[in-house]
Amino acid sequence: MQDAQWDIIIAGSGLSGFTMAVECARRPFFQDKKILLLDRDAKTKNDRTWCFWATDEEAASLPPVVFRTWDSCLFFGNNFESVLNITPYRYRMIRGLDFYNWAKTTLDQYPHIHRVYANITGLNAQSGEVFTDQGNFKGQIILNSALTPVPLLPEASQLYPHPPLSPIRNPQSPIPNPQSAIPNPQSAIRNPQSPSYTFLLQHFKGYLIETPDPAFDPAVVTFMDYRLEQKGETRFVYVLPFSSKQALIEFTVFSPDLCPAEEYDAELNRYIHEFLEIRDFRVLESEFGVIPMTDFPFSPAAESKVIHIGTAGGFVKASSGYAFKRTQRKLLAFAGDWEKNGVPDPSLLRSSWRYRFYDSVMLRVLKENAVGGKEFFTGLFQKLPPSLVFRFLDEDSTFADDIQLLSAPPTWPFFKTALKQIPVLPKI
Ligand SMILES: Cc1cc2nc3c(=O)[nH]c(=O)nc-3n(C[C@H](O)[C@H](O)[C@H](O)COP(=O)(O)OP(=O)(O)OC[C@H]3O[C@@H](n4cnc5c(N)ncnc54)[C@H](O)[C@@H]3O)c2cc1C
């Protein structure tokens, strides 16, 4: 199997790898292609929960594994609280394990897609080789979501039982990239001549709790609750009720560094006691995660034979950390176009410059805490219909929407930050 030449190697079978594999499986164009799916993990654990908003029409093209949906979203901001009317969207939740099982069952019906468990140690973009602890594999096209071209997560996050992404560590087998426009972020930060990209982490811990008595309204999700002390960062909690006695409660921080481990537990317990007023509860499961948020230009453009997808391809929305629906939308469009034209077009995987610009400014505003997430989202939800905000975050807004939106938050700090960002903006 190692010596065989593969038409397509999908390196990494998480959200983006499985999504791409299922798209290849379903589309007749890929039926005669030899496709290999590589991952070091069998994906048998519920290692994450995906939430996102989607209309019913959008949901029809998503994997049919939604675990819960909510029509009402509670928001607690700066002296402002509201039940947001999110029509025509619904807030939806998918359990990671349900998605993995659905993808595996789907792929089992397509023998031309092979799955191999292997730890990937490097890629050679020119020769199309994938180096692994199970031997090397060679492909015409490699769709990579396993290795990030630059380190995205701090060392400490690798302690997480299932580190989500591998930075390239082995200097003998990095992704060779001599002509690439991708600069090294560390040297970019150190070199005063080069632009400083913004790196922020979205890190969170969640408890799935059960109470002996009814404590939740299963019809209402708490989308963002900013009542906890912000500590000069953006900190909020969201609550996903599964029943009147069960809910997933997530404490989330946007900041450059992780918190000490005990702080996540302390803040979760404080929130449950002080704001939910729950004294008696049992933790059934817990989840910890780190999502990199950056305006670093992960060009998914083909570097020879490698196309980066998922987080490694810059799919995570830099200003919000949402990636689930974006991944589906980008890869469905990409696969459809590939099928139609016979060749993959990685430019379809990039957001337009207009949204990259907004994200870059927003990210820097958040990092410098020029405006905290609490003030920013309060400004938006107090003044604008939630559907407009969601449309904007989905990158579906019209120019008229943008004008309304840009006038809602405290605009002066954004304007000042945009001026400071001028050296970076052409390079994002
Ligand atoms: C805990 C958590 C919760 C999240 N919640 C949300 C949410 O609610 N909504 C939302 O929109 N986004 C969310 N995200 C962000 C984003 O949607 C996910 O990170 C998503 O899984 C990213 O997809 P991906 O394909 O890039 O990476 P992954 O899904 O992480 O897949 C990468 C795959 O590569 C494999 N891999 C890594 N290194 C190697 C290696 N060296 N060799 C072989 N295989 C390797 C991993 O095992 C994994 O299967 C969340 C992220 C996390 C971590």
C-alpha cells in the first residue's frame, strides 16, 4: 500500500478530512480515483462539540447528525440582556463522535477510499510524499489538515489528551515550501520590517452536568453570557441545555495564553453557583479545547501537490473561532468545482479580502482589548437584528449590511486599529 501511487491523499480525518472524503465518495468524478485517508486516531471518542447557526435550507446540505437545535438564544452583555430572535437561523449542535461515526459508515460503502492509521511526520510538497510511522505514501494531490504549516497552538495545549493539530517539528521533513509566500510568524514578529500578524487563542473548558431537579429550560440556549469578570480579556460562558436536568456549560476565553488549569474549573464552578444558582450537580463529562484565531495568511493555494484544508488552511474564522459551517461550505464548493472542471482550485477555499480585512482588525482590537468582546457583542445585539450579525459572521452580508454593522460597535477604536494595521492589511 505504501508504494502505491494515490490520486488523492487526505492527511487528517477530522472535520475537514472526513468532509472532503465524503464529498469525494459521493461524487461520480472521484469514483475511479484511488483515495487514501490517513489519521493517527481512530476517531472513536466524543472529543468535541460543534455549535453553529444555520437556516433549515443550509442545514439540508450538512451531515444529518444534528444532536440538538434551539430557536431562542439568551445573551447577557454590558448592562443588557435579551432573548435574541435568530429567525431564519436555528442554533444547532453536533457531537463530534456522531459526525465521525456517520462519516465512517458512509465511507465504508466506497471501497476506493482506503483508511490507514498512521502518525504523519512530514509532507513533501514537491514529490507528493507523506511520511508516516507506517511508511511513506505518495500522492498526486495531498489535502492536508493534520500538520499546520506554522505552530498554531502553545506547547501546553499538546497536553490535552487529543492534541488536535500537529505543528511541523521535524526539520528533516517540513513541508518544503521554497517559493511559498507563507512567512514564518515567529520571524515575522521579530523582524520589525515585516508585518505583525495577530495570534490569539480561544480556549475553553466545559462540563456536561446533571442536576437532581429541573434546572434548565431545554428550549433556550445561552449563546453568550458575559457576566463573569473579564480580567482585561474576552471571557464568556455558554450553556447548551439538553434537557431540564442536563446541560453542557462552557467557560471560554479569548487571550494570547492559556489560563492555569485550575482557573477553568474555578470559573465554571463560580458560574454554576452564582449565575445558574445550582448547588447540587454531577459532572458527567468534561471537554477542553483550544482554537487558534489568527490573520496569518495560511494561503490554501496549492504549493505543488499540497493543499491545506481545515484549520491548517485558515478555515477558522479569525475573529470568532467558528469553523464548522465554514468548513462544510468551503469544501462542498471546492469539491463541486473540482468535479466540474477536472482540477482543484484552492483559491475557492479563501475568504474574500473584505472579510479577511474585517477579521484582522477585529482580532487586533480584541487582542489589545481596545474593545472587549463584551462591549463589542453588546453593541451589535443591542442595535442590530441578530440575523444581520449572523449573516455578517457567515460572510454573506451585503455592503449595506456592512455599513450598518460597522456603525454599531464603538467605532473609533476600530478605526484607530485599522490605521495601525495598514502595513499588515495588504499581506493578510
Ligand atoms: C474542542 C473543540 C470544540 C470546537 N467547537 C467548535 C464549535 O462549536 N463550532 C465551530 O464552528 N468550531 C468549533 N471548533 C473549531 C473547529 O471547528 C474544529 O477545530 C474542527 O475540528 C477543525 O477541523 P480540522 O479538520 O481542521 O481539524 P480536526 O478536526 O482537529 O482534524 C485534524 C485531524 O488530524 C489528525 N492529526 C493531527 N496530527 C496528526 C498527525 N501527526 N498524524 C496523523 N493525524 C494527525 C487528528 O487526529 C485529527 O483527526 C472547535 C474546536 C475544538 C478543538
